[in-house]
Amino acid sequence: SMSSLNLEGIKVHEIHLLNKIEDGKTVEIETKISCEVNTNEIEHKCICKSKVEINSKENESLFRIYVEMDGFFSYQIGTTETQLQADTFSDLFPYIRALITNLTTNAGMPPLIINRIKMNEINTTEGDI
């Protein structure tokens, strides 16, 4: 079936990597993701503004990744706000995950593959463009 949502483009606003982990050492990391969806109901377009923070649990000055990425979408009439909240992030997530995996690999680290986080674990807020 045709999806009611179409990803038209992405844009990274900010990307930051800090890696002070000593060779051979491992750290526990925690991932926080937030997503804000701004809709333009006249043009049936919306922006999913996502922020991803990955920190070393015990000491944030050891390891940190921060990414702000927007996804630009068009959607069909009748798509609900709830659907947009869930579906825009689902469509954007693979791009976020690939960016973080490539970033860590290109930085000479083991590739970091972040897990898909369910919507109810994400802090979502709504705003207007």
C-alpha cells in the first residue's frame, strides 16, 4: 500500500564526537533521543527535528556523540498528528543510525550501531514551524 508519508530530504544541523576512552578500555553508554514534529497543514509538509545524545554513563567527558538532524516530509490529507509523530521518526531513524555508525567507524572506533528505540521511550514535544 502507498505510504501516507514521503521523506523528501534530510539535513544535519550539528554533529559532535568526543572520544577520550583509553585504548583497550570499554565504557557503558546511554542513548537519549528526542523528536519534535512541526507541521504545515496548508502545504501538508512537516519537519521531524531529532536530537541524539550518546554519553558514557559514568563520565560524560570520556565519550559523547551529539547529532541534530531534521527530516523533511510531505504527507497525505487525513494523516493524524499521532501518526506523523511516530512515522516521521521511524523513517528518519535509519539515517541517524547510519550517520552514527559511519562517524564512529571513520573515527577509528568500533562501529556503533544504535538500537531502534520505541516511540514511548522517546521524549516527544510538539511545536510550530
